[in-house]
Amino acid sequence: MTDRERLHAAIREIPDFPTPGVLFRDITPLLQDAEMLRIACDALAEPFKDMNVAGVVGVESRGFIFGPPVALALGAGFTIARKPGKLPWKTERESYELEYGTDTIEMHADAIRPGSNVLLIDDLIATGGTAGATAALVERMGGNVVGCSFLIELSVLEGRKRLSGFPVESVLVY
């Protein structure tokens, strides 16, 4: 069995969660297995190992899980992108459209060094709204987004379209 097959097998599928008709991909079994967690983090980092990444941005909230080990693997620093009101210091923010309304993502104002190469990390890309807003925020703050790396991609939702212009890597595609 390949590493990707093993990762796929480590993700639990929960039908009708959080609402009827949704098939939820539960990564907690993968996180509980040290070897699977290492394989996942290595797979997230691998495509970007030669990109001179200076900073990894973990997107709320499961990007906080995968971001630090990926940052360490790339010899980079780590920062977080959060929903509004969660960061204690001066922030920059980016709003984006949802199917019904808007949402916002924030980062500390000093989180991105101008001119630095930045990698975005999250566990999942669905519609791409949060990742797209985070990439726009990083660029507005002077960073160079060298890519976006996701453990899981729900391809039917076409989230890559919101990230056109950025390299997107997904370990597992459903």
C-alpha cells in the first residue's frame, strides 16, 4: 500500500455530518497515529522544499496542526490566519464572499516580511474562499505566495478556481 493509500485509509468518513447529505472527512484518526501524521506533513511540505519558503501560514483552525511541522521541515517560520477578533494585537484583514454573506480572515500586522516567500497550509480545500482571502491578504502585506498545500481537496467544489495564479498541491483528492 502506498503512503497516499495509507493516508486515505486513515481518514474516517462520517455520513450526514454536520447536515444530511454531507460526507464529512474526519482526520482525527490520522492525527492520532504518529506515522500517519508524519507522512501527511511530509507530503504537504515536499512540493515546496526547493521554493525558499521563509514563512508558512496556517489557516484556522486545522492549518494550525499541520503548519508548524511543515514550517520546520522547510526551515521556515510559522504564523496563523484567524477569524476576526481572535488575535490580540494589531491586525490586517481580508473579507471574502460566501454563498450567503461574507466572512473575514485576519493576521497580525507584522506576520509577513515584505518580499518573503510564503506557503499556505490547511487540512482541506472546499470552495477556496478562506484560502483565496488568505493568499490575497499575504500578498497585500508584501509576501509572495509560492503555493498552497492541502491534505484534502474536495474537487467537486472547484476551490482551485479561487486560487488561480497560485500553485496548489493536494495530498488526497476526493
